[in-house]
Amino acid sequence: MNHDSSLPEAIRALPAISDDLHTTRRLSAPGCEMLFVTARAGYEHSMHAHDTDDVNWVVSGGLTLSTEDGDRHVGPTEWYELRPGQPHGVRFDADSMVIELRFAAPLA
């Protein structure tokens, strides 16, 4: 199922991981990966961690971010950052689009 029909064709042509409720398209460059995530309301990604510094921008919709500090709603045009190894989970509260940047080198 294609959830990301509102993305430009060049982004939709990127390699994808997809299921019934979300699609992630990946663009890689040295030291950074850019992910274009589209998800249906109700999609959840259970607690996990990345070995990268992550910067996430909610383009549309909204999600609940769960970390050791508790739950936090993140809405359109808001950013959130995650440290390497920081456990987190997300639940999409609405049909959403998120751009995620994963940096291999520590951010200053």
C-alpha cells in the first residue's frame, strides 16, 4: 500500500521499506542517512534505539514520542532529537510525514 503519494516523484523513487501502515524511503550520504517516513494514524514502533545521533522533523500529522523521560506529543513543524543508544518508541496519532536525519558522527 502506498502511503506517500504526496511526496515528490524523485523521493518516491528511493528504496522503500513498507507495510500496511507506513512507508520509509531512504537517501544515504557519507555520514548521514535521510529517511522520509509516512505513517497512518495508529502505527506504533516499539521501544528501540539507534547507534546514531537522530534529528526528526514532523512535517505533518503528529506523534507521541516515548523516552525514559516520559511521553511527549510532537506536532507539525516541531523537531525532536535522540542521542545514540537512547531508547525510544513512537505512536502516530494522525496520518503523518516525518523527515529523520541519522548522523553517524556525533553532533557538536
